[in-house]
Amino acid sequence: MLAGAGVDTNEMVKVATALKGPLQDLSTSTVQVNPTGSSLLWSDFNEANLSAMMKSEFTSWPVTLAILVLAFGALVAAGLPLLLTLAGLVASAGSLVLINHLVPVSVWAMNFAMMFALALGIDYALFVVVRYRAARASATQRRAQDAADTNHGRDVNLNHTLADRRWAIAQTMDTAGKAVLLSGLTVLVSLSAVMLVPSPSFRSMAGGIMLSVVFVLAATLTLLPLVLFKLDHRINKLALPWSRSGEHHSPKFAAWGERLWKRPLIWGLASLVILIALAAPILGLKTAMPSIKVLPEDASARVGYDQVQQAFGAGAPGTLQIVMDRADASAAATVLAKDPGVAVAMQPMPASDASGLVMVQAVPTVDPSDPGLGQTVDRLRADLPSSAVLGGAAVENLDLKAQLDRSTPLVVGVVLVLGFLLLLVALQAPLISLLGTLASLLSTAAAFGVARLVFQDGHGSGLLGFEPQGFLDAWAPVFFFAMIFAIAMDYTVFLLASAKEHYERSGDPHEAMVGALAHSGRVIFAAGAVMVAVFFTFALSGPIPPKEMGVVLGLAVLLDAFLVRLVLLPVLLRLTGRAAWYVPGWLRKVLPNITFAHD
């Protein structure tokens, strides 16, 4: 039985969701009712996807808290990033719900926004809180050494405490605050490139994530400093026995920096070999729109899909719809009868209005996800009468893939150029800005190389619990590239801003490289561990697309935070020396004056 929803295309999935339960309830011991079709497929997918995303997000929270407690050494301090993230989540989710009343918002926009708000919110709060604790401890030590102030009474001490807290907040926002702001702008710029894809669903997803980033950024730069000022030393409550709350300098990462400084070529070549080896499989990467395999085997749409294929042929679930002038129906029937890719064509069905149009439904010979269907569609578009317009769910997927293939190079180019320009503005150093951008590109390529091995070739599919489709979903390269690059540049800004801060103070390349690792390495390590934990939880549950997202983003962060930022980029700072921070005179006049060294 064929039925069409009496609503526009934006509402068809909602109608399918409302109807599938009552339709399935009609099943008896002798009659099985399995509603299927494009709208039902998306309904079942959204349901499975939402369930998996929510499960993954709730699973990641305790893991995240455990990592933060270890990173901060105190339960109160560890809870601040989660509270900040919660504020960003509530604000972005509420805004998306309101926007959904005006324009349709993809359910993926909600899910991606929540995931990104969690990951970035923790990153930003971690960076700011660690810096405040160090600045506050430094202020206390300076005050304790000032013996002249010890005899002025309680009121003066209170005034001194307030002054110290203000000074610590000012220093934090003048260093870490600037880095967070520039990092957030870099993330927004990278994601904005997805808007170049002329697809409402893609723009909806990118817009949802950008909105969550804006709210998290606003909370980090306004709410978090206020909370830190009010809590002051109380953020160190419930501290672990080995915690050293005021220590911003990490001896272990300083020692790691010295090791890299002494043998840069060995470590640099090793990291390059690993990244290039992981990136090599990207040369054989294939993409296509998601197949029926993205749904669980017991989903109604998949059961019905298989039954339709068994009864009416492999191509029946991807029936083509051809609309044309009534006068061209005979010529179209001749073309359809001769085409080897068409199994059968129905009789023309006249439109219910006075348009004079007819619609012919044609069943292809191959499954909707088979590459051969694209060849059939191309032939039909070339051979059918000029008034004929070819459509249907399978053709929509093919057209969207073609659009994504055309848009991907543009999006990649725009992201790279804008990312480099933002780094140039932030660091005022052309060479290290270029190297940082290229390093981010290399880690992104490595993540996609591994994705090809897992999702296209099926390595590890049994462990992750999915059936490989033989390709990567077509939307993954453009969308994941923007997301990965945004996260990679996030860490780049943190590390290089710290390096620039040390170089501004000392003018010494050695101090810039080792000092950056000593002061930001631990934060990058902890933030990377949190992001990997968050993303990999998505790889362990749900349909294939969330698994792709979890594996690709998790691997990208793993490689970028621990291999690129903590090995390759410091090595590049070592090898380039003072040239890394050289700014031509003409460029210095053009760029705004941004400094990170606080007095």
C-alpha cells in the first residue's frame, strides 16, 4: 500500500513518527504491518540516533568528571567546567527550541550542539580556571612576602584580598581570556564555512553548533570570572591529597619540552611518519549517502524495506518519480522501457490540479545505495523529454551527494584560509601561523585515513557493533572536516598563545617552547582526554553516523592533542627559532596589536 502524507516535506517525518505505532499495532498472528519508505526511514533513524546520543552524553559525564578531578585535584574546581557547560547547554538548547518554531531545525543540530557545548565548554573552563588558580596563588605569595602590610588590621587585609582577587581575574582574562576568545572565534569561523553548502539541514546543524559555541564562549568570558571571583580559594575545597592547586608550571611537561628541544629531528620525524602513515588510506576513500544499514535490523523501516525488495525487486525501495507534461508521457515511456537500469515503469498518473502534468513511477534494477543507480539517473536525465523532471528519495540522495562533492573543496579551502588569517591576527607571526594551520590539516587527514579503514573497509566493525556500508557517509568529509579543524585550531591557539606570552616576556625561543609546554601542556592533555572520552562514547552506541562522528572526532582529537600539539608543533617552534615570531614591518602596521604577556 502506498500513502502520502497530507503535509509539506518538512512535516512528513513527524507524520511518519505519529503513524508508525498505530500501523504496527494492526499486525496480527497472520498479518504483518511494517511501515517503510523515506519518511519512516528518517523517523526510525532520528529515534535511534537521539537515543544513542543521549545515552552517550549521559555516559560521558561521569568519565568527564573523573578526568577533571584528576586534572584539577579538587572536586569543586572540577565541577566548575561542568556547571559552565550546563549553562551553555541550557541556553543553546532553549534557543534552538525557540528557533524551531520559526524555521525547521534538524534533530542533529540539537545533538551536535549539546556535544560541542560539552567538549568546548570544558576546554575553555579548564584553561581559565587553571590560570586563575595560578594567578591567585601568585598574588597570595606576593602579599605574604610584603611584611609592611601585616600590621594594618583586618580591614586592610580584606581590602588586600579583594585587590588580589581583582588582580588574579585581570591577569587571567588578559591571558587565558584572550586565548579563549580567539579560539572561540576560530571555531566559529571554521564552522561558518559549512554554510557554503546549499543544504538547509547542513546549515541547520552548523548554525546549531555555532549557537552553542557562542553561549559557551559568553559564559566563559562573563559568568565564569564572576564565579571564580566569588568562590576564590573555595574552588580548592575537597582537594585530593597530592593536589598542588596553585601550581601553574608543570615540571613533567617542562622536562618533556627539554627533551624535545634536545632531539627535535627524532621526535619530529617520528610524529610525521605516524601521521602520514595514518593519512595514506585517505587516497582510497569513497563516499555515498547512508544506506538502509544505518538502521537497526529490527527497525520497522528496515524490515519493511527488506520485504519490499523481496516482493518487488532490489530497486523497489528507491522508486523513481518522473513528472512531465502529459504530451511527453508516451516518449518518456519509450525511454524508460529501453533503459537497462529500469526494471518496470508504472502507467502515467495525472495531476489532481489543472496543470496538465503526469507522474510516472519507475522501479530501478538496483538497490538505492548501489553506485549503478547514479548512472541510470544520469542516462534518464539526458534521454527523457525536456519537460521531464526526475526525483524521488533515492534521487534526492544522489543530488545531495553531488552537491556535497562540489562544495567540499570550497569549504576546505575557506576553512584553511580563514583559520590561517585568524591565527595570524592572534599570534602576529606568519610562519608559525602557517605551520600551525598545516599541522591541523595533517591530523585531520590522519583521522579520515583511519575512518576509511574502519567504516569503508570494515576493520574493527565487530568491536564497534556495526555492519560496514563499504563507504563513508557523503556528508562526513565536509562536516567533520570543519568540526575537526575547529577543535584542532582550538588547541593550536592555546599552545601558541602561551608560547607567544613567554616569547614576549623573554625574547628567547627556548623559553617560548619549553615554557608553553610547562604552562599549557597539562591543560591541553586534560582537555584532550576529556574530548576523547566524550567523542568515543558516541562510537560505542547507536547507528552508523554517530559512530562515524565518535571515531573520526575522537581520533582527530587524540592525534591532534597528544601528537601534534605536544610533539610536532613544539618541534616546529624549536626548528624555526626566532623566525617563528618574525613579523614583517608592513604586516605589523596592518595587524591589530594583540599581546598575551600580562604585567
